[in-house]
Amino acid sequence: MKNNIVTGIGHSTASDSYKAAKEAATAAIKGLKGRKPTISFVFFAGDYDPKEINRAFSEVYKGTEFVGGSTDAVIHESKILTKGVVACSISSDYLHVGVASADNVTADPRGIGKKTMLQAVGKISVDKYIDSYIQFARMKKNDLASLMRIPSFYTFIFTRGYQPTRMGNEDLIIDGVPRPAQVGEEGLLLVNTIARDGTIFINYAIGDKARVIATSCPCGRTTPIIGEIRREDNPTELAGGCRYA
């Protein structure tokens, strides 16, 4: 299947904020060869006016999502630019995105992060027939290692004005994305199978919850030890005696 994903990249080092952003975005759009961008990533470095940058991007990317921010330097074709604007537009019928933003994250990182994440996820439009078939096709044609290296879902987080206490701060910012339960915490049981025959399950929720007792076993195994397993979704008995969970 050729051209499932098309990308366009543009950059500008013009001194005027509006002109630089418009040149970069226009070049990126041109690279899509007539296709509408699904999502665009935009970054700028230097003493540009953010409001003028945003105005230009809003005009060029009218009706489509774009996200990005300022940085110390931008990179284009292996060149490091301390002043410049870079835009990358991506177009695909099989790529679904949701974008949301919030201000004053420092006031409540976890609460605001969770709310913003849920808003973004709520904007994603998924075709339950086509997208499900695509996932089935991926699982049928690829081995498990390939599926794990190329996940089906990604989350991009851009923060500014918020100082994390450590690197890898997703659990401090985003509570809307499930994270592994820690020792003493309760979490959903997710099943992953590695058998080459039969149905492959990746992070499949079976409807049970358990508490993490330890992160390793004295026997040498490094998989978590769990206990206090309980049913989260109770099965319902249908007419004819069938039980449905």
C-alpha cells in the first residue's frame, strides 16, 4: 500500500515572524502534493513574535491541527539554526489525532494533565471497522516483536513553564494514560501472549484487578508478583444460560 503516509517539511530563516512562519508552513503543505494535513508539528528558535508566528500558522493550516513551540535551536537537513522556523506536515487517511492544551500547569500538574489528555483523546475519530481491520492485518503479517516496536498509539507531550522533578515525568503530568501499578497499588490485569499460533493479545484487559506485592521474585524472575486478584467486570447471564462479561 503506497503513500499511506505523506510528509512535507518546510523551513525559513526570514527575519519577519509572520513571513518566516508562513514560508515554512507553505513549503510543508506543498510537500503533501495536494493532500490535506492530518497533523503538523511546528517549532521556532530566535527572537520571533509568538503571536505573529501563530497567526501565520493558523492561516496556512486553517481547519487542521498543528502543535509545537519555541526552542533553543531548530534542525533542518542536518543544519542547526539558532534562528529559524521549521514545520512538518503529515497526511494520512489512517492516522487519527486529537490535540488539546492547557495553561498554568504548575497549579495542578496531575489534574490539569489528566483533563487535557482526556480532551485530546475525546477528539480522536476512529472507524471501528476499518481501523480494527488494520490492526488485525498488522497482527496477521507481523511477529509480536515488530508489533511491540511499532505501537499503535502515541502520546506527544509539550510542556513549558513547568519544572519536572525528574526526567520521564509522564506520571506527574498525565494521569489520563494508564501507567504500571507500583508496589502496594492496585491495577488492571493486562494479558500479553507470545505464542505464534492462535490469537495474539497485547495489553488485553480481561476484567480483573490485582495488587502488586513485589517487583521481583527471590527465585530470580523479574516479573512482578501480584495478589488479591478480584473481578472488576462481573459477567452477566443472558437468556439460554450464556454468560457475557
